[in-house]
Amino acid sequence: MEARHANEPARLDRIGTTTSNPGVGERQRERIIRAATVVFSRKGYDGARVEAIARKAGMPKGNVLYYFKSKKALYRVVIKQVLSLWLEALGNVAVDGNPEEAIRQYVNRKLALSRNHPEASRLFAMEVISGAPIINDHLSGELRRWVEEKGRVFKKWQEEGLMAKIDPAHAFFMIWAVTQTYADFEAQIQAVTGAKDYDQEIYSDAAGEVVDALVRGLGLKRDQGSSLQSA
Amino acid sequence: MEARHANEPARLDRIGTTTSNPGVGERQRERIIRAATVVFSRKGYDGARVEAIARKAGMPKGNVLYYFKSKKALYRVVIKQVLSLWLEALGNVAVDGNPEEAIRQYVNRKLALSRNHPEASRLFAMEVISGAPIINDHLSGELRRWVEEKGRVFKKWQEEGLMAKIDPAHAFFMIWAVTQTYADFEAQIQAVTGAKDYDQEIYSDAAGEVVDALVRGLGLKRDQGSSLQSA
DNA sequence: ACCTGAATTGACCGAATGGTCAACTTTACC
DNA sequence: GGTAAAGTTGACCATTCGGTCAATTCAGGT
């Protein structure tokens, strides 16, 4: 008992040596995080039971508390991982090239995130709805700066008449709202559409129209000089 | 102890008689519901403490359980009230008159709902994110029928070239997503914009642009024969 | 074979919480 | 003013849950 409760990724040294496998407990740790993400996203922090997480991860409760010193500590790790996923996908909006193509790509990437990580999306949503007690600093720090930076590009586009005059921040809010809704409100969309295969019918079939509507709503124009096509 | 645990609005008979005031405990009941809406919307079902609700309603815990036989029963009452608020605001989309004006009005009404009842919006969101365990039937029943009905009108508009070709259901999903985001993700929007006065800066100042963007995105045209103006 | 530390597990504990209850107060009606 | 029901309150109970711990097993190094 020495590596106990280390919230960092644990020692990744001596990787590749014959004897030391790629992190004995590292695999466990990841299984726990994955299970916790699912449970937290459905039940919220208080509703989630440590034992439920343990069962989903296929191990006794005690083992979960062996790797994470407390439920709260586990939650922090999970939510920060989710946040970094969010910011990462946000990361690169191709500000050069034509505006339409750039945003279209961005929206699609965001939509793919909702599709491939719906639990992460829901967990993030729950955090924010609860007042973002844990990630507030990140929102008013990193995220805010990121929006300001990209916002300047939007302003330029708007001056060139390539984008509708709308507060850049709110343009992002619109995009985020629409893309996240497909993960967060899946239950509602499922109920209303009666889709048999959500993934197929919603993301594959209908998403295209929605992206078009967003691009149209933001009044994005194809830059004259550009040659990239949206396929 | 006879009217105990009656989940209905309780006897509203003999209203107006001198002696019987307008529902002695009826006022209490409403205070509890209002308090519960706030607490549930921030903490989720499991995170909400009965005692916290009681404190916010200004009475001891025992009193809350006197009016509602259990926490779960209280939750059901609260969430159903929220749902009816939702459906009520959904109720009338003026399908006659010009499409642009109709939707503009609808979006504005929905936005007002987020503004005036942010807790209700958040609670609704939490329910859905959790898989809508309680209101699922309503979603796949009432709401679904409502969307189908209004959807037919959208189809007609689309055939007349007054609206962009987009699955009507998804048009609604877009509208709901954008309008709800201002209530549900208030913490994020607050953090990113740094707004001093959320209500003013967001709803009064910025909302207009967003409504415009939505209308534009859905490709809504002003019907020729109509004379109504959007002010 | 032996040793050492990591990992696993189930029993156990204390705190917190939903819910009950019995005593008490207020209100409405004769 | 008497009475019965409605409403109020705090003490109390049973359960659940997060977290601890000691006992045990497992893996790698010598």
C-alpha cells in the first residue's frame, strides 16, 4: 500500500520491460472511471452509489475506494476528464479557410462527440445545471478565453459580410445547445420520434439537415478564394 | 388526519365562506412545491434533502411529510407541474398567419419561459437526462402527438416554400435546445460572458439576435398575404 | 522457496437521511 | 366555551451508504 489514492495517472515508468505489464492497477483504474462516468451521468453525484459503480466495473466496493480515496475524489477525476474531452474537441476550429466550411466541420465534430460519448455529455450537462460547482473555474477561465479568441475571428468574418451579425459567444451557445441536445435529451428525442435505432436514424439520417440549418442561421458564407468543399 | 396525503389540490369546496379561509394548508402545499422545485432542480432527486426543502419553505421537516406522503410523491407532483408548464407554453403555435411570425412568437414565448422559470427548465432537463423515468409516458404520448400535429403544418409550409426542408421534429428539437440552454446552462453562459446582470444582458440584449438566427436557420418566410409585423 | 509490497475482498462502523409518531396547538363550527 | 378535526413540531427509529480495516491472495524479484 503505497500507490494508494494517487489521483494522477500513476507511474508510467518502466513501461515496456518484460515483467511489468502495462499497469496492473492502471487498467482497473480506467475501468472504474468508465463505469463511474456512466453511473454519475445517469444518477447525478448523490444518486450514484459507490457500490453501483463497483458492480458495473466488476469488482467489490472496497476495491473502488482502494483506487480513489473517496467518492468525491472519483467524481472530480471523472468530471475533469469529461471536461478535457469537451475542450479538446473545441480545440481546433479552423479559423482560416472559408467560414462556412470551418463551422460546418466544427459542428460535425461536436455532433460526433455527442454521438460517441453521450454519457460524458450528460455528465457535463448535469454539472452545469447544478451550477458547475466543480468546473466553474475552468468555464470562466480556459473556456472564456477560448471563446474570446475565436470570437475575434467571428467579428472579422462579420465585418467581411461572411457571417451574420450575432454576438460570437451566443453563436457558440447555439451550436453547443443544438449539438448537445442529441445526447442530453436523447430520452425525449427518442420518445418523440419513436426511433428504433437512435444512432442511425438520428445521427446518420437527420443530423445533416440540422447542420445545414445552423450554418444558414449563422449566415455563414463560403469565402470566395477558398477551394475546399464540404464533400 | 383525513385530508392527509391527498395529492390532489385538496377540497376547494366551500370557498368564500367567511370562516374557511382560501385553503389553510393549501398555501403551505404550494410553498412546499415551490421550494421543492428549486431544491430538486439544483441537486437532483437524490441530492435533494427533505429537510432542505422544508427549511426553504420555512417549516420543519415533519410538516413537509404531513402534506406529501413521501419524498418521491412530492417529486412526482413537482415534476408533473413542471411538465404541464412546458406543454402549456407549447400549446398554441399559431399555425395560421405567416410562418415566420408564428415561429418567432413561439420561440419568444419559449424563451420567456426559460427566463421566468429557470428552475422548472432545469428540473425538466434533469429528468430527461436521467432517462425520463417518470415523464416518459407523457413524452411518447402527448408530446409526440403534439409534434406530429404541428409537424403537418410545417410540411405544408415547406411545400409552399415558406420553410426550409427539415424534419419538423428536428426543427422543434433545435428550438427547444436553444431556448432551454439559456436556463439550463446559465452557469456556463454566465461564466463565459461574465455578465453582471444575467437577466438583462442575456435575455434583453442578446436574445433577439438568437431568435433571428433561428428563424433564418429554419428558412422561415413571411407569408405574402399576411400583414402582421414582428414589431 | 522466500520475501515484500500491491491488490482484493468482505465484514464492520458511524453518520446521515427518509419516514413515523405521539404530544401539542390552532382553527372552525355548534 | 366546548369539541373535533386540521395542522404543527421535535424526538425517535430503521435503513442505507460512504468509508475503514484486517485478513488474504497475488505477482515479481532474489
